[in-house]
Amino acid sequence: MAHRDPKAESTERNAPSVEAAFQAVPPEQVAEIVAGELHVSPRPARPHTQVASRLGVLLGGPFWLGQGGPGGWVILDEPALHLGSRPDKLVPDLTGWRRERMPRSLEGEGAPSHYALAPDWVCEVLSARTQRVDKGPKMRIYGREGVRHVWHVDPLAHTLDIFRREGDHWLLVDSFSTEERVRAEPFDAVDLELGLLWAD
């Protein structure tokens, strides 16, 4: 996947009409501004929500709370990310920051409602409505902002694809499916039982 020069976008701004439309989107929908374009989608369907929620539970215990794992991360569901000078306004399904990069001041009551600090890891749960944007322009934005790891989870196909940023490109590190027990970077210190994501 080609890498964009961050300087090429440094002077661009979202059009006032796009910002106004973003602010007007009702809360029962998900609004994002991706490369200057407004994308509005309904709240995720049940399979999407279930998989994202279960993955957050499976990773949050060992990696955020340090229960049965090394800790050292802050893992959040659906945070609002404002990245770059435009800015791009994204709502990934799950994100993770290494604890040493996440100042506690960003988590307090006085902190803004969005995060301008690019995460270390992003997970997008794919759907028919969003996968084109998730796999294309959002991946370019994550690469531009220095995100190192991206996961794509397909709740209907029961697959997990692991991407790592290598220089100017995304490298598909591994693909897992169905009921496998896996070690998936950057959370490879603990086994991840994929079957728990898809279980009824």
C-alpha cells in the first residue's frame, strides 16, 4: 500500500460545509471525516458489536488491567480520533496506546472528548458498509500518522488479519480464522482464542 507524504496534506483543511455536516449528524449514527469527505454510517449491527465488545474484553484484562498478562496498554472502544492538520476524524472500533505514550492528563475529566495522539494499534471490525473505507483511506491515514499495527476482523467470515507498518507500506503479517488459538502481535504475550469472538 503506497505511503503518502505527510507534508502533501499539511496545508489542507476540511471544508466548512463538511465540518458543519459532521456536527449535524445525529448521535445514533457514526460520522467520520476521511480525507476531507464525510462518511456517515448506522450504528454497527449486532455481530459487529458483539465481536468488538468481546475482543475488547479479551485484550483489556491482560493488557490494560494487567490481569493474567503484562499490562502496559490503554485500550478503548470507539474513541474519537482527530488526526493530522486537516484533521481526519475517525472512529475505529478499538484502539490501543502503549501506556508510556498515553499521558494520564488525556484521560481526566478536563481532557477533550477526542484524541489527537495517534494510537499504537487500531482494530477495525469490517462490514459491507465500511470495509472499503477501512481498508483504503483509513489505512493510509493510520500509516501517515505512525500507527504501527492494524487488525481487520471480519465477524461474518470469522477471520482476523494482522498488519504491521514496515517503512512506507503495510505488511500483512498473518491471517487467522475460525477457532484458532493464536498469538497476534502486538498482543502476542497471551494466547487469543478466536472461537470466543464468534460464539453465540
